[in-house]
Amino acid sequence: MTPSDLHPTTVQASGGGNASGPWTRVPYRDIPRFDGSSLLAKWDRLHAGQWMPPPAPGPLADGWALYHSGEFEQAVTLALKQGVDGLALANQATAIYANYLEPRESVRLALFKQVTERAAAQASSEPDNCRALYWQAYALGRYSQGISVARALAQGLGSKVKGALERVIELQPRHADAHVALAAFHAEVIDKVGSLVGRMTYGVHAETAVELFERGLQLNPNSASALMEYARGLLMLHGDSRMADATRLYEKAAGLEPADARERLDVELARTGLSD
């Protein structure tokens, strides 16, 4: 398997839940574990990709500790009890679970749609809320991949993803994950429709994709996810001529020390991509 073949749902536990039943658990025992106090001590490292102020000690901090420990379902349940203050956690935990662990495509798409709608509703009332905009874009982007990028572009979903990510970067120029996600958008559109149509119709450019990937990694160099997205982006933009570079990026991702459950899943993806 080459880096471009790898999809997050190759990391799964056996079995699987559905949107209303038990969620699939992270299948590794060596993931870091957190409580409210240890979470706050490592907050900056854990949120290097999309920094946000740490929560005060209490239920919301406990929810984030559950998330970073890989207890995604419990984190969502607790987060939704915190009202608007818990939306960022609920959206992040749901989206990451759906992307990495949910084995059934129909359930994955339903969860991404749930996050999209929840985040879009918040963004409509809080148009400068970076977390709402980012998770709206992330979930809509993954949903678009699930129904096919070409179909999503035809439905106008691409412009929503691109616009939300550009707004996040405008509001928070050091948002590493938004840079990487926007870079991946440019690369994927070019891969699907070609550079000319992509530039004329969707305003995407290969050079912009590379610049955004580089900036994202400059802001958060220890992101296995960003390294793999960059590898996939190079292959989409340049094909096998950049396979050596893509492999080096995967090797770097595979050698990182994961800081939390999501990073553990990313490192496993990188290792799987190199070994298959």
C-alpha cells in the first residue's frame, strides 16, 4: 500500500457501533491517559494544531481529558451537557471518532452530517467562532469524500469548505490544522478536476497547496496527520514522481511519539501505510 492508498478507517477495532449504540473503542492499550489536572498541564502540546484557551477545572476539562484519552463517546455525552461551551469538544470528538474508528460508511456519513449541522448552526450565530468554522469545514470535507469529491463539488459543498477554512486562517493565522486542511482541499480538487478547471472554477492552485502544507507544518511540526496529508497531497499533485518525498513524510509520521489517542491512531496509520 502506498501512502495515497491509506484511509483513516483502516484503523479500526473489531465490530462497531452506530449513531445511537455503543461506539467502537480505540484498539490500543498504550495510548496516553489524562485526567483534568494532567490535561491542563499538557494543554498547549495537545492543542498545538488548533490552539484554544484551556477550560477551567471542572466537567468540561474532564470531557477534554476523556477525548484525549480516546474515550470519544463519553466525551461527547459529557460535552453536550455543557451547552454551547461544550460544542467544540462534542464536534471534535464526534468527527475524530467518525474519521478513524467508525467502520460503517452510512454511520460515518451520518456523524459527519451531524457535526456539520451543529457547527454550521453555531457559526451562523457566531460568525467569528474559529472552532465552529473549522469543524464545519472538517466534517463537510470528510462527508464530501464519502459521497465522492466530484459529487460534492457539483453540489457546491467545496465552496463552503474552502470559505470556512479561509475564514479560520483570516481570524487565527496560526491555526495549523486549518492550513493543512485548506492545502488538502486545493490538492484534492486539482486531483479530481485538473489544474486548469480547478484554478478557473474553484480558485485552487498547486503552489498554494504546497505553501499551505509547509506553513501548517511550520506551525505544528509534530503533527503525524499533517505529515500524511502533505504526503497524499504531493502524490495527488505530482503523482509517483514525488513518491520518495511522500514516503519520507510517512516515515517521519510513523516515528513520532503520540501525545494522545488521536495521535496514536495517526501514528498507526503511518506505520500501516509504510508496511503494506
